[in-house]
Amino acid sequence: MCHSYEALVLIQKMVKVPPTKALSLFNSLNHHHTPQSISFILNHLLSSAMLSHAHSLLLCLISGRISSPFFSPSSLMHQLTHTQFIHNSTHTLLYEAIINAYVHSHLPDQALCFLNHMVCNAHFPTSNTFNNLLILLLRSNCFGKAWLLFNEMKGKVAMDVYSFGIMIKGCCEVGDLIKSFRLLALLIRMGFSPNVVLYTTLIDGCCKIGDVHLAKKLFCKMEGLGLVPNQHTYSVLINGFFKHGLQKEAFLMYENMKQRGTVPNVYAYNCIIKEYCKDGNVDKAFKVFDEMREKGVAYGIVTYNILIDGLCRLKKLQEAVKLVDKVHLVGLTPNLVTYNTLINGFCGIGKMDTAVRLFNQSKAIGLSPSLVTYNTLIAGYCKIGNLDRALNMVKEMEERSIAPSEVTYTILIDAFVQLNHMDKAFEIQSLMEKSGLNLDVFTCSILLHGFCMNGNMKEASKLFKSLGELRLEPNSVIYNIMIHGYCKEESSYRALRLLKEMIDNGMVPNLASFCSTIGLLCKEGKWKEAEFLIQKMINSGLEPSVSLYNMIYRAKSEVLVQ
């Protein structure tokens, strides 16, 4: 108590001391600081326009670098409104300094608490402080709080175009385009003019939800307002077009961009290179890469990874390895994606020795294998039938604290099914469930395929019926597998029942399901049911073959003869 009193007496003597000396004296105190001492020194700094010093002091208090067991948001709030040291004119500055300090420390709830307290005491933040808090809330996945704050502060805070831009971006990121366009309309009603950044944000939002046509309309509207698209605007649209299969529009936008004198950025170039690589046009991809370098556009390992992936897709593994050597020559370092791409390429052609060598090489340079790395190697070993090595990889990943995923287990289940080791496949399924992972439709289809191929329709039927308990809806693949299994077992009744159920659920059986079931029905003399399926086939847009009609004709003839 004595120490605190002495500290306060000393601090009161600081009134005539210059702020820098007062701060130095404050920091040198060996006493615990109190809310009173903190409030005073903050007031002293802010009233002397030493905002950065006040901000630094608050950051030290919040982080605990200055010892103050008495410091808490509530104690400081109380002191702000009741202390004799704080002048009313300094209140807003002090509130803002505290809010910004909490924002800087990534503590959104505390910052929001102080802002609410500030407003309750009839003080309002500047647009800059308000915008900083909005950004923090959105980055902290607190969209609801950000949206509520934005609406509560309308008319109280002098919002600017940037405020609207932040909130529109937040709405786009959560996929709520309706709110985004409402904000755009409000922005215009308030007399603001939307800028290129804001339109680009909306265009990006439209692309992310798949409405690329609306994105294109916004682009045209923006140009109609005299706004010039920037590199990011073009890049977002190019990526959106490619992502949704509009390749022609993407390439036209790319050419349009260059014709208008806008040099594509690395993001736009990467989109073009990636698309060429996906289509197998690696030569064109490298031409774009050369153009990119000639234009002086800075590129990194991402661009090289795209090209390496393109070569691996074409099984040009040696060229891919040579390109990795070039990566080193230009001063870049291959990352895990580089190695994963190469490992996948060599696993795909069954060269597991090379894949493992690359795997060990990646670990030797300090890269930690990921779940993707292990799944790739496990799939590679399964592909060549070396399931012992695949299971050893699972053990290794678990030793590295990487838990096998649904994909890992499904790869193993599929491998055992392919080898007709159904008991082992179910053993893996059991391990999967014990680890807290549930079967998905794809994994179930693999198990059903195994049972049906082995003629074990009893177990297949049991698993099929359990899909409801697993909260899974059978898809067309599962129905077709079961129909094929029943046809193989020569159970036309069950095959026909499932085929009708499939159609009733809005799915279209494949050609094999129709043909197998019609063939079995004809074999059993059930030509009327066969004709019914022929009509269903036609209604589904499938063309029955002449052989199917001949089957039904023969079945009819045999019945008439009898």
C-alpha cells in the first residue's frame, strides 16, 4: 500500500515534467502500476500529442511486459470516467488508443468491449479506428459481430468508402452476396462513388459462389462508369472463368487485358499456365512462362510447381526433375508441394524406389511430410500390390502424429477389395470407425463392389440397408453396383425393384444396368417387364440397341409357343 501511495505522489509531481521524462520515470518505477497511475500517464502523453508513445505503453500493459496486477479493462474503464487526471477532451483519444492497442494485440472482444463503453459515454471513434476493429473482427471469423457493429454505428461513426469496402468484402467471404449488394446500394445513396477495389471485391464474391455471368455484368458496369480495371480485377475474372469451365471467356479476358496495356500479374499468368498444363499443352505453358519472365513479372516456386505438375501429368518425369534443378539455379527452394507433385508422378508410373528417394530427400532438407505425401505413397504401394509397405507407411505417419484420414483408409480398403481380401478390408473399416471416422458413400461403394464381385449378395444387401443408419444416401454408382450384383445372382425381382427405386429417386441407371436387367427378365420370360424398362430407357435419353429388341422378341415368341 505504501509503495502505491509513493508512486502516486511521484506521478502527481510529473504534471510539470515534460512527457518524455515523465514516461521514462514511469517506466523506471519498481512499484506495481495502478489504474490511477496508468490513467494519468496516458492522459499526459495524449494531451501532448504523443500518440505513438501512448500506443506503445498500452501494448506493453496488454502483453504483460509492464507488471501491473491491478490492470484490467474494467478497472481502466472506471478510471477513465472517474479520475481527476483525465480531461474530457482527452477521453476520445484515450479510448481510441486503448481500442487500437487491443486491435494490434489481436484481441477483438476486448477492443469491442471498449468501443461499446466509449459509445455509451457519448464518445465516438474515428473511421480509422472503426475500420481497424471491423477488419480484426472479420479476420477473427466474427462476421456476426462485425455486421452488428456496422449496423449499430451507422449514423454515429463517420463511415467512409473504406468502411463499406471492408464490410462488403466480409459479406463476400461468407458467401452472402445479398448483403453485399445492399451495402453497395446504401453506399451510393449516401453519396459515395464505388471504386475499382470495391467492384473487384464484388466480382470476386460472384466468382466464388459460381455466378460468373453476374461477375461479367459487374465488370461491364464498372467500365461503363469510367473505372479502369486493374491487374487484380482481370485476374479474379480470369480465374473465375477457368474455375467454372468458361475457358474461351478466360482467354479472351486475358488477351483483352494485354491489349489495354495492363501487364498481367503473377496470379493471372499462373492461371493461364495452369490451364494450359491441365489441357496437356505444356509447350504453350512454357511460352507463357517465357513471356512472363521477359515482362519482368516476379515469379516464385508456385509457378514452377504448376509447370512441374504439367510435366508429371504427361508422364515427363525426367523433364520435371530437370526443372527442379533449374529451381535451385534461379535461387528458389523447392517446397513440399514440389516434392509431393514429383512423388505423385513417380507413384503413378509404379516407380516407388524413386518416389521413396524423393520422399527421403524432402525430409533431409527439413521438410515435414504431410498427410497428402503419405496418402500418395500409400496409394502408390497399393497400386503395385505391395500392401505390407503401404501399411508400414501408415505406421510411420502415425509415429509422426499424422492421423490417417478417410482417404487413407479408403485407399487401403480399395486395395484389399481388389485382391478379394474382404476380411482385411473390413478390418481396415473397423480401424477407421475406431479412429472416429465414418464411412462415406464412396467407401461404401467400394465394399459393395467387392461383395457383388464375389457373389456375396447377402453381405452386400446388409451393407446397402445399413446406409440409412449411417445417414448416407445411396447414389447412382451404388444402385448400379447392386443391380449388377443381383443380375449376376440371377435375381431379376431384386434387380428390377432397385432399378425402379433408382428411377423414382430421380436417378438414371446406366446402360449396363438396363441391359443386364432386361436380359435377365427376357431369360425368365418376363417380356412385359422388359418392355417397361425399354420405355424407361428411352425416357431417360438412352437408345436401346437392336440386340435388346431382339431379346424381347425372342422372349415373347417363346411364351407364345408354350
